[in-house]
Amino acid sequence: MQELRKNIITREWVIIAKDRGKRPDDFCKIQDKEPKSREEIIKSCPFCPGNEGMINDEILVLKDTNSANYAGWSIKAVQNKYPALLNNIEFKKSSEGIYYIFAGAGKHEVIIESPDHFTDIPFMPPEHVKNLISVYYQRYSALMTEKQLKHIVIFRNHGPSAGTSLLHPHSQLIATPVIPKEVFLDSEGSELYYEYEEACPYCKIIEFEDQSGDRIVCENDSFITINPFFSRFSYETWILPRRHNASFSQINLKETEDLSKILQETLLRLYNCLKDPSYNLTLHSIMAPEWQSKSYHWHFQIIPRLTTPAGFELGTGMYINTTAPEDAAKYLASAQ
């Protein structure tokens, strides 16, 4: 049974998900277990058309009337077969001596990005990527209405070093009944900055980077991609909306189109410059109460997995980045 347990010192929540250890080996060791031939890959992949019996219930299906698409669908959201949190148990608090426990209730969904096992976001048709952003928005907005949920994260693990379990292009969504530590600290820091400067720190970052130009990778009317001044990791990349909003749920149609374009361009630049690196892409957004809406600013972060945190990083929480963000931005901006 899943549980959320709280570190009483750092206030960090961790998920204890014993059931996920029961996954078949071919969901874990993709380098060793992925079949060699194209036909074997499609036959064994639960996300490929024809293998619907290998996945859990469908939540959302985006139909595709294009006759060239043999699957009849373009994007699906389904229940994760091996969820980190369970959607069929009661939200309940308890304790064990001095420790806090929260029943492992929540949501864990998989967004299958395409029926094509061998495509990826940088090479998908632009309209398809726009539809993918729309599915992100629909699932995020739908879960915001559930009062027991306190935070929603959408993320994408690409490549073996990023923790991906299947090569078929997909994203995931996890909604938790608690606010994770990093989210708490991020929103709290934004609020403190606002109290002193009377401005959103992310808006100030966008303003400064526009003036400097040293760390801009690419941009359009609605978004800017940068390698942040305080990058923790080599080629750490942020995609920021120019219009201030705390929640991804407030994205409009123009921004949806512009986000799909800049996401595709950013990932293509990373693909070309770093030879298809493993990376983690994460949506940073809060279901903001009114008093936080002025200080926080939703955005995407992309962390290429080029190095492994070692003793100093794990012991101090301080990261050693061997690539200056100015150099990283220059390299990515010049990519074809």
C-alpha cells in the first residue's frame, strides 16, 4: 500500500510505493530488454496501437480523423498501471510515534503522446505538439477541481539516464494530497521576494534576460527559453511565459500555440547540440490561492542528465555546474 511520509526535520514528503517494485523487468531495463526488430518493439510495447489490453483505463482520447493514422487516435491519457499514488483509496492522515503518514491517495496518469513508437516531440508535426499541450491543460484543469489534491505536476522522462521505463514517447501526471518541499520552498521564496521588491522574481528574470541577451536560447511572442543565471546543472533550461500567471491552468489559446512551438524548438536544439541527451522535463505550477498569485510564475524546467550528483551535492544541496549558463545558451542558440 502506498504511503506519503514526512521528514520532520526538512518537512520533505516522500512516497513509499512498494507495489511499483512488482513491475515486470521489461519496464525497468530498457537498454537490455527492448527488442531489436521494429515488429518486436511494437508487439511488446503497451502504448502502441493494438496493445490496448496492456494498459489501464483510458481517461481522455484525442481522436485523429487523418486516414494516414492507422490507430484512429493521436494522444491518450490513461491510468498508470503501476501508480505511485492510488486514486481509489481514502485521503487519511495518521502517525507512527513521532512520524507523520498520509495514505497514498492521489492521481497518477500517463499521457501517451503519439501512436508512433519511433517519433519524439522535436520531430512531431507542429499541430500535434499543440494538441499535446492542450491535453496537458485539460488534465491539469480537470484535476484542479478536486479539493483533496494540493499539487499537480506534469513531467517527461526522456532517455535511460532520466529514469524512463518505456521508450514510447509519453509524459506523466501525478497529483498529490500534499505540497512537495521544493514547491513549498519555491513559492515561499517567490513570496518573500515579492514582499521586498513588490515584483514577481520570474518577471524580473525575464525582464533582465531580455535586456542582457546573454542567456537566451530562443523566444517568441509569448515565451522565452533561457539557461538561468543560477543553473544547477549543465544546460539546465527554463521555458518561461512572458505573461504573468501562477498557474498553468490560465494558459490561453495563443500561448498554447506559442508554447508548442518553443517547446519543440528548445528540445530540438538540445537534441542537436547534446546528441539526444537524457533529460527530465517538469512543469512548475501551483494551484495558487489569491495571496500567492502575484508572486509565483509557472514555467517548464528541462534538466539534461549529463552528470550525476555526488557527495558534495547530496551532502549540502549545493550543485557544481561545470558549464556556465552563458556558454550553454550561446551553444544552444547557435544550433541549427
